[in-house]
Amino acid sequence: MSLSIIHFPHPTLRHRSRPIVRVDAQLREMAAEMLDLMYKNEGVGLAANQVDLPIRMFVANASGVRGEGEEWVVINPVIDRPKGSEAGQEGCLSVPGLYAQVKRPKTVRLQGYDLQGNEINKELDGFLSRVVQHEVDHLDGVMFFDRISSEAMRDIEHGLAEFATTFDSLRSTGSIPDDAELAKRLADWEAKYT
């Protein structure tokens, strides 16, 4: 299967992902392909719904470079225990080229599982904390620009409108399926993994 990154305003980006109840060879392959896409597009994280999958999984590497830093594949992530607050610039592979300052907790605890079923339970801070919060937001159907000020939103509105125009154009040519077909596809994935 060949995954590709979908762009705003694709409906799957607003779909709340469901917890994974089974891990198989195909899921492992999809996680590997997500890592490949993340590195190829110079990202530091990628959530499953950014590749049109409605399942609770993300990949990340705060270094953004294969072979450097720590590579993460996290299934069914939950974040809690937020502490502090800091603003930082964020972008997104689903709206490439758009950036804004986003205020987030400085530290959080991440709980979840890796592909081998091992439990993850770590306190995160700094940039990795921000990356993980951004990806978990994706799994909940939240985009980074949902968390910015109205003033900051004005700075990227034109860019978002361009993404919407491109999406509408692709949909009108049949390159992107209609909502009914997308809903069926998401339901099929949910039936397989959730």
C-alpha cells in the first residue's frame, strides 16, 4: 500500500481517530512508510490521519533526521499532567509552508504503546513535548492553527484559502473521493484495526 500525506481541508484531518486493538504486519509496514514520508518531507512528526488513516498512531523524531535522535512509533497515545506554558513556532506537513506561534504546555506525560506492545510512560519536555502534543492533536482532529490567536490566524488565512481551493479543484476532477466514499474507506480501516 502506498501512503501519501493529505492536505487541509481533507475531511480525514478532522476525523477523531479510534484506538487500535490489533497490530499486524500491514500496520507495521504503514508505520515504516509514515516514517519514510516524514523524513522525505523534512518533518519531525506524522499522525495516521495525515495519511488518511483513522487510527490512533503517530510517528516522530524530534531531530527530523533518519539515524539521529530517537525515533518513535506510538500507538494509542494519551497525554496528561501538563505543566508550564510556552509559545513556539509550529508548521504542519498537511499545510506545508504555513507557520504560526502556538502556546502549549511545556511538559506533559505521554502514555501509549510501541509496535511490540511495550508500554510507553514518559515525561516529555522541550521540543519533543511540543511535537507529541501536535501529533496527538491531529489524532483528535485538531490542527495547530485551531490553537492560535485571531491575529496570527489572519497571517495564514490566505494560505489556508489556497489549500482549500486546491482541494476543491482536486475533488472536482475526482482525484479526491467525495465524503461518502471517504467515510466508507475510514469505516473499513476502523473495522480492521479498532
